[in-house]
Amino acid sequence: MQSTEAYWRLSDGPGNWVFAAVCLVIALVLMRLILRERITLQGSMSYLVFLGVLGGMAVFPDVTGRIAHALGFSTLANFFFCTAIAALTILHLRALVTLSRVHLRSIALTQELAILQERLDRALAAGSALESPEHRV
Amino acid sequence: MRLLVIIPAFNEQEALGGLLDELEALPGDTGVELETVVVDDGSVDRTAEVARVHGARLLRLCRNLGIGGAMQAGLQLAHRERFDFAVQIDGDGQHPPGELHRLLAVARGSTGPDLVVGTRYRDNPGGFRSTRLRRLGSAWLCFVLRAVTRLAISDPTSGFRLYGARALRLFADTYPYDFPEPESLAMARASGLRVAEVPVTMRERQGGRSSISGYKSIYYMFKVTVAVVLAYLRTRRRGRGDKERDAVN
């Protein structure tokens, strides 16, 4: 059985570079999508921050371990999963809020379009009625 | 007095023509200027064409919004064009236009309610009643509405209803999108609108299919129950916010 101090020392390794590389690749994919205007920078900022935090945790396990210990986690993995779940929940809620806003806006625009289209059709019909031979002097 | 008949319709080519003919054949009520608008909710059949051929006004939604979104488009039109009343008649032909005078009579009465709901469950011994399961669901919603909003209404899912000016103002701004009838009653109550109901005779749908059947009815009951509570609380909160803003100004 290792002491707590020894446990945290074990996490002083070279860092999980593979995981950091995965975070970097995902961040690069995000940047590429932003450059191609498939997603907006504003909407992606939280993802980039999240990836940065995860990448930092992977590269500096010692610092991560000390933070986890200070927060009362007994294992590093628990801290990692809790952080990831909390961050994903926040990201999902943000996405849900944005999606709902866009959905409501799209309903309002659809209604507005229908009302304006009807008004236009009536105006055009009234205009063509006025131009008909019976109305010409 | 100007009255707009709003007919939300989604793939209702079979029933719509007959319904519009019935509206056309209504006896002229002195002092009532009646207009009809069909809200085509993204239909893929000839609904829009049928409406045009019958000379009704037509709002064509470019995608399907559901009954709530379609109704709100009609209510916005009525509010913007300053109609005194608007009445909802479903495009499936369940609501006989001949019963419209009952709603109007109550709305023009001395108490002048803001929202009149046509009920099929009161004083209606010979008329069409829905299935037992639906009546059970309706009874549950009555209970929820009474418990949450203290509104006693016997047919909360009825879409045959008449909106006065205050109701038009409220619902043109905010109207529930999915299964809107019970939720809109909670909103009306929370906004201090006067709600009345009047017995009417309804009939079976003249065409098309109901959107609520099978497992969807379980989802419907759950969703509507939550929605009624939230709509009541949200509308009350908004009303308090508006009052505070008015006091500051």
C-alpha cells in the first residue's frame, strides 16, 4: 500500500503525451472547421478551452495531481473523469441553449415569411386587378 | 366587428374543401365581418391549392412547425390587422362552423371573456365524444389545470376556441409550439385573462390522421403536464417583470 504522498509522486511521470496529442489533433480539426466557416469561432471557444485544459492535464500530471489532491480526490483518474463529465455537461448545455434559440428564431422567421408572402400576393393580385382592361380608362 | 377564422392545416386536402364550403354557407351575422385564413403548415399535398380555389386567405409556412407554430402565425396576422376576434377551427373538419355562433354569443356577452373554449364534454348528450383513453387523458389535464392554475375547464384539449383582443395580444407574442391547447390555457390564466367555455357539438375528423396515437399519447401526457406547470410559472413571472418595469417607467 502506497502512502498518499507516494501516490502523487507516481503521477510525476513524463506526462501522457499520447492523450495530449489527441487533444491537439481535435483542436486542429476544430480550427480547420472554423477556417472553412463550417462552425463559428464564438461557438467553438468553449471547446478549445476544454481541449486546452485536458491537454494541460496530460502534459503536466504533477500539477494535475496536486490540484486533484487539494480538491479531495483520492485518485487522479476520478479527478480526470469528473472534470471531463462536468466540462462536457457545460458544453452540452451551451449547445442546447444555442440550438433552442436558433429553433425559436427559425419558427419566428418562418411565420414572418408566410405573413409577408401573403401580403405580397394580395398586393400583386390587387395590382393586377387594377391593371385589368375593366379598370383602364 | 371583424372576425378572423384561422384554419391550421397539415395535409388536409380531403377535409379542407368541405370545411371552407361550410364557412362560405354560414348565414350572415349582422355586424360580423368574417374572413378566413388557412395556415398551410408545410403540407405536401394539395392543401394550399384547395384553400386558394375556395378563395380563402393563405399563409404558407415553408416548413412544418406543428399546430402551435401554425396557429401563432394566424394569431399574429389577426393581431397585426386589428381583428376584434379570431377563432380556431381545425382543418380536419372536427369543428363544425355552424357552432361558431355559440362561441361568438359568449364572447359578445356581458361578461366578455378573453378566451372562449368550445367543450364537447358538457351538455352534449348526443354529440361526438372522443375515445375513452382520450377522455381519461383529458380528465387528468383538467385536474392538473385546476390544481396548478385553479382554472376549472372540462375540455382542455379542445382546439375549437375564440380569442378576444387581449388573448390575441398575448398569444401573438408567445404561443406554445407542441400540443399547445392545455398549455395556452395555463398561460391565459397566469396573464389574468378571463376564460370561459361553452358546450359545442363536435364531429369525427373528416380526413387525415391524428398526430397523437399509440406510444405518443404517453409522451403527450407527460410533456403537457410538465408544460402546463412551467407555462403557468413562466407567464406569471413575466407578468410580474412587466409590472415592475411599468412601475419604474
